[in-house]
Amino acid sequence: MNTWKKGLGAFSALTMAAALTACGNNGETGNEDAANAHNDADNNNNTNNAEASGNGEEITISQISWAENIAVTNMWKYVLEEQGYDIDLVLLDMGSSMAALDNGELDVNLEVWLPVQDANYIDQYGDTVNFSEATWFDNAKVGLVVPEYMEEVNSIEDLNEHADLFDGQITGIEAGAGTMEVTEDLIEEYDLDLELLPSSEPAMLSEIGNAIAAEEGIVSPLWTPHWVFSEYDLKFLEDPLNIYGDVEKIHHATRAGFEEDFPEVQEWFNNWKMTDEEIGELIDYVESAEEPFDGAVEWTDENRDLIDEWVQ
């Protein structure tokens, strides 16, 4: 571990210990043996351990329980471990991730949505956390969605009239996520007679699936890229007040001093760029694998030309 890191406080230590245990089902599963096996089998790989530059230096990356975040954190774990770095994925929510970057207990958060969804974190941590100008995805969208069969509900302005179809609820993700805070603002701006219920992304997706199976009403904040749109027929509601904004871009964030400590890795993150098709395929590989890391390994090995554009 780098000498700049301070000892973890009691709360953070417990949080990170629990997170590392929890990650067993979310992607950071002690798969170093799997990564080494892939390296040994691919002696012609341009980024094999014979050319590794990391020298075992440790980098800690937050993993948030969102489909695309699980996918990209496991992808970067594999890519960076090939380069000789020791990568820890720590399961945190967005708010805890930003606080850990602020106090130096975390190195990297790979997913910051701007200019709207995570703008509150810029306001709070803009002087102490490095938010990248570089973006890795440039065509993201956020909004409230309902099943396609809800023909009478096409705009956020329709929700109050049909609030009974949703039991007066908007089914959300974890409290503290930027999208949840924007949704709270949206409820106020549209004067909606609905309550925003926090849960988690997996729980929200389960509720969406259950509602669609029963052909019942449900409304939730969702975003693209996301595999759920290929699984279910969902539609974004019109947002006349444009509370969620238009196109969102996805950035990354690092703790103060990361660029000086890991200039090579910082350059690779800045080079990182994915299309909708590429991130969709990566998510599909990760979702389909027995372990998320295994899916990320398979996708990475099949997309070496793209990886080589980032890691030069």
C-alpha cells in the first residue's frame, strides 16, 4: 500500500471490511488465480505480466451495485492486474465513495454522471477530489420509466392523475445516489403525489420484473446504458421541465495526488472510451457469467484492440 495512505478510521475500516466480503457476489471475488491463468494462456498478449509496470502497487477502486459499474470495475481490475497492479474493489454506495475519495481512503471512482445527476458532488468535493474532464461514455440518459403497456402514462405530468396505479410510490435505488436526489427535486418541482422509496438497483429491477409479470403499474428512475431495456419493454416519460437534463456524460474521479502517484494509470483512464454497443456487450458478458470478474475477463480478451487503444 502506498505510504501516503492513513490508517482507516473505525467506521471506514468496518465499512471496507464488510464491502470486501460482500463483493464476493458482486465481482471482486479474489479472482487473481483466474487472471493469472488467462495471462499464462495468452503469451502473445501485448499486456502480459512480463511487461507489467505496476510492481504490485495497490489501487483501491469503489464498486457501486449498478450493472454498468460492476462491469467496468471488473474490466479495469483485470486490465490493471495484467499491468502488475494490485487492485482492490470495495463495495460502496455513491455517497460513501465520494467521501472516501475526499479523505484519501479510496483511489478511484469510475462513474460520475454530469452535468446533472452527480453535480451535487462537484459542489461538495470539487476542491478536494479530482473530477476528470475526460469522459468514457457520452450518450447516457436518465429519467423516470414505466412499462410500455401503460399507454395512459407518457409524461411525468400524467403521474398524479394515475398515482393509484403506482400505489403512490416511485421505486428507487439506494439513498444518496445523485439520481435519487434529482428525483426528489423532480417530485417537488412537479408537485407529485408520490413518495420516492429507496432500495437498491437489484431490488428495484426485481420489483420492475414482478410488476411487468403481473402487468401492474410501476415507475422508477432508470438510465441508459442498461441491460434492463433489452429485457423489458420500458419507456422514458417526457420531462417537460427537463429536471433530469438532456444527455449525460460519464466521467471518473480520483483522490488528490492520484495523478502524481499513478500517472500511467491516469493516462489510461483518460484514454478510455466506450460506445453504447461496447458497454452493452460488456454488461451482457458480466451479467451472464457465473462470476462478474469471469465475464469481464472474457470480454476483455475478445476486445484487445480496444483495450490497446487505452493502455498504450
